Amino acid sequence: MLAINLFNGLVYGALLIVMCSGLALIYGLRRVVNFAHGSLYMLGAYLGYSIASHSNFWVALVAAPAVMALFGVLLDRYGFRLLQDRDPLSVVLVTFGLLLIIEDFVQSVWGKSNLSVATPEALNTSIDLLGTPVPAYRLAVIAVGALVALGLSLWLRYSKVGLFVRAASTDPTTTAMQGVNTDVLSAGVVGLGTALAGLAGVVAAPFLSLSPSMSSDVIIDSFVVVVVGGLGSLVGAFVAAMVLGMVQAMGAVYLPDLSAVLPFVIMVAVLVWKPAGFAGSRT
């Protein structure tokens, strides 16, 4: 049972890595606390459901994040770009309103009933892992989380665009003075962050039930991860996602009465010990 719980913690942590990477990227560059990020995850899941119904899961895995990326570019152009210099309360109200709009849109198009996506046939089997049979699809979810973490880390560290992103996250004014079009850069980053939220939704669809309330189920954990990891820090978000995934999986079994508050206990403890989070800067 302990091995199974640890494995489930890895699966949820990997899903949170994909989800929270986009949230951390958007905040790091636009300084916008996007309360609608959970609804973007939900919208990606429903788009994946519709695409998979008319073709197959593998097409949905590519097409749904692509559509979400385009939506993210438009969202940056007509939303986040206008919000980045506003007071935090205005940002919270606007992004929360966007969350409600997307939820209403999903209910109007797909209804309120729970939906599900069939596990792809190639991964609809079990694999013996250290003597314990585990679903192959959940191993694939862990692999996706690891690939996203590795890919983003390499992109930010070694590519020219990644260098621009890191520079603009630190000082957008000076970066723009050096000839970097920070508006185009930000639109691309928000598009990438939104695509990652959509990817997380598609990946979660075969083993989590789709419902209009699924955004609220994950957004709280996502913000706990981003705050504990350090606002805008991808490395911190990766570490915090795995920690929270383990805590959620173990807490649901061994402390079921307290499992709902465990993420907040962790957040309070970390912020008391290190207010900037695991990898955040005090500045």
C-alpha cells in the first residue's frame, strides 16, 4: 500500500508540474496572478474530450494544447497586457471573472454531466513495477511531467528566447531597451503557459472525471505549489509540486480528516520558515 500511495503521489505531482509551469511562467513575465488558470486546464480537458471523440487521444494531445496556445496569445493581447500595471485587486477580480465566464461557456457547450475520455489502447495495460502492478497510463503521466520539467529547464537555460524570458522576468524595461520586443515575448510565454494548462487537462482526462467544477479542484493546489516554490520560480514549482503530490496522496490515506487542509499547513510552514518560498528571491 505504501508503494502504491507513493506512486499515486508521483502521478499527481507530475500533473501539477505540467499545470503549475504555465502559472509560474505567466506570473514571472507578466506579474499577473491568473486565477483563471484552473479554468484553462478545464477548457483544455473538454477540448481534448471533443477532439478525441472525433479522432483519437493522440490527436487531442497535440491539437487541444495548440488551440489553447492561440487562446493564450489572445488572452495576453486583450487581457494580461492591460492588467500588468494594475493594482492586485483589479487583477484578481478580472481573472476571477474570466474563470466564471469559461465555466459558464463549458456548461453551455458540454453540459453539467461528468464526462470521461477512454485511455489510449497502447497504454491501457498494467506494468509490474518493483513487484507492484501499476497502470501504464499513469507511468506515462509521470513521463510527461518529467519531459515538461526538463524541456522548460533546457529551453530557459540554453536558448536565446529563454535568455530573453529570464531577462524580461528580472527587468522588462532594460530588456526592452536592449532591443527585445517584450510584448511579443510575453504573448508567446502566455501562449505557452496556457498550452501547458491545456496539456495538463488532456493528460488528466483519462483518469480524472471531467466536470465544470474540476477547475476549482486543482487551482488551489496550483497556487499552493507556486507560492511554496517561490512566485515565478520554475525550479521551486517543480519541487513544490512533487512535495504536494506526495503529501496529498499519503494524507488521503493516513490522515483523511485533515487531507483538505494539509496543503495550507505546508504553505504556512514554508512561508514562516522562508517567506520567499523554496526558490524565490527576497527582492
